[in-house]
Amino acid sequence: MILRCMLWCMRRTQIYLTDEQRSRVAERARERGCAQSQVIRELLDRGLGIETESDDPVAAILETAGLLAGEDDWETWQASVRGRSADQRLAALDL
């Protein structure tokens, strides 16, 4: 829902970058595993003083707090999601 709103609120803009700017944006995008356009938007937001939800490091914690409250413990939950444990998968391969 949020992504859909973001896409509707965005407008395509073309800009010229120096070779150095383009290189650094590409490098940062590779390091973070995201699109160069995302890096550019975040740099613009920071430079213009525009706050976004991603600026609040506590927001992700608060958003997910208690998400697995009904689960027994980490290992039990993980096993229910993954199935066999890594040790069991390796043993099945005689490793």
C-alpha cells in the first residue's frame, strides 16, 4: 500500500551526473543491493532535509515488535518455517 502511494506520488526526472557522481552512486547502490534511483532519492531527501520513515531507525523495531509473540521460541519457529534443520539436511547427504 505504501509503495503504491509512493509510486503514484513520484514523477520521472532526468538529470545529468558527472562521471564521479555516477560512479559513486553506482558503487553505493551495489554495496546496499538497491537501485541507483533509490540512492539518489535518499541523497536528495537528506540534502533537502526531507524526513522519511526510513530515517527513523526505531520505526522498524516498533513496527515488528511482538510479531512472533505467539511462537514458542526461535528454534521452534525456524524449524516450522524451514522444515529440517541444517544438521538434518547435511546428515541426509552423508556430510
